[in-house]
Amino acid sequence: MNVTCVSEAVGLHRKEGLLEEHEVFSKYFIMKGIRLLTRFSRKSFKLDYRLEEDVTKSKKGKDGRFVNPWPTWKNISIPNVLRWLIMEKDHSSVPGSKEELDKELPVLKPYFISDPEEAGVREAGLRVTWLGHATLMVEMDELIFLTDPMFSSRASPSQYMGPKRFRRPPCTISELPRIDAVLISHNHYDHLDYGSVLALNERFGSELRWFVPLGLLDWMQKCGCENVIELDWWEENCVPGHDKVTFVFTPSQHWCKRTLMDDNKVLWGSWSVLGPWNRFFFTGDTGYCPAFEEIGKRFGPFDLAAIPIGAYEPRFVNVYFTRYDS
């Protein structure tokens, strides 16, 4: 298994023995893979999934909007968030100059820019390239897919105002190799970027399959995307011609919003990608909740998991993992 972190590799840790562990830490993600030395002890995920019925299904409130169904969820108080932003938010860990940023979080060219023919792995291969924030390029079991593509400068309805990224993307969409699928975890601007969706659709067209949460199909079609699969929690689908790799939309604890009045009209979630040789898990944004025990029970162990480790303050908003949760 190859893991490429294009912006920062803080540590790489390996252990030998009954389990082989691989960890890559970044300021946004911990990517961890646990691979059993024997594959024959692994059960069929489809068999487990059909036998187990005690899974948490997505739920809606009386207003028809999606809700988090676990006691770990805490409702977001806008006054509390504003008070924290004004009086308590700590910026001391953010590098104050470009020189510090270049040292702490260098932007490195991905391998496929200098060697495009190297993109794509053999049948049993697994390689992940971090492209910044929550965007990963995953090469797994003869497929290449992206998670939450974000190539714009700002996570905002406008590229003239709103939150601006500290580091530019390490490549452009035109420099990417062939992409078979895109996974979207939720509709916040830093995970569902309008400009990136348009550019990917312009380059790859209907050959590119989009896997999106329930409630997002109409928005994707308005962007011109034709090959869109909308899924509820625990629903699955595949890329045509690659039916050995299954994409399962699994739960997470988060929320959705893009405009003033559309809170939670779209579902949010994580992704479990299950292939004949490898298994990959992408959490998206989430707080810790009982869903992860359900996911691990049905689809684990995973060879590689991309889990966020930042943006967990303030703690009265339980929509992000802490480092310890990860």
C-alpha cells in the first residue's frame, strides 16, 4: 500500500507482527490502515450486511429535515458560536507568514504531474494522494476516485469573499489523471465546491460517476452533471464496469447548509469503499457517535481510513472529531 501526503507528512509509523499498521498524519487528516496478514479470516461484507438489521437509519424531524439520531448530538447555538469566535478562538497555532507556512505545510507536486503514466494501480494496489483539506485521490482495485473535491481559493458562494485557504491546491483539475468517481460527504462549501464540480464535469462529462447524499441530486443536475447516484445511509452502488468495488454511504454526525433557509434538507455521511482486495473509509466531517461501531462491525477492518483531526473547537459543537476521537 502506498500513501502519498502531498502537503505535510508529520509522522510515519510502522509495526510488524500480527498486524501491519501504516499511519500518515496531516493537519487535517490522520490516514491509518490496518491490514491483516491473512485475508481468509475476512467475512463477506454483503453477507454480514444482510444478516445485521440493527443499523441506524437516517431520520427526519417533524419539519421534514434530516436529524442526527444519537444522544451524542448537541444542537448548534449560533450565539454561543459567535461568542466563541469573537472572544475565545485561538489563532496562535496558525503560521503568521508565508515563510512559516512553507516550512510547516509545504505544497509538493503530486507524483502524477511528472509521471502521468504512473497513475492507476494494479488490481490489488492501494495508493492515496492528499490534495489538501478533505480532497483525496484514491487509487484502489483498478479505480481512481476523489473525495470532496475542493480546488477553489475560497470556501464560499463567492470567490471574492469568505474563508480563504492557507495553501493553494498542489495541482489543477486539468492535471489530474483519469477519474472514475467522486464521493461527496455533505454540502458545506469546503466539501462541495461549485467551481470544482463544474470543472470536473467539463473535463470528464458523463463518464464520471458522482456518489452524493440524499437530497443533492437536483443541485448536481443543475450543475450539468448527468451520471449522479444519490444514496441514503447504508445504500450502495458501483461504477459501471467495476462492480467488484462497492461504494456504501454510511452514517456520520454532522449537518448540512448552503443557504439561509436550507438547513439539513440534504443528508450528510461517510463513505465505505469495499473492494476485492482493499477497503477504504472516508469520514468526511463528523463528531464521534455510535455509528462508527456499526460501520466497523459490518465492513471492517479497513486497510486505510481518512479521518479528520482538526477544527474540533469549540467542544459544545460536536460535529468534528478531536485528535483522541480519531
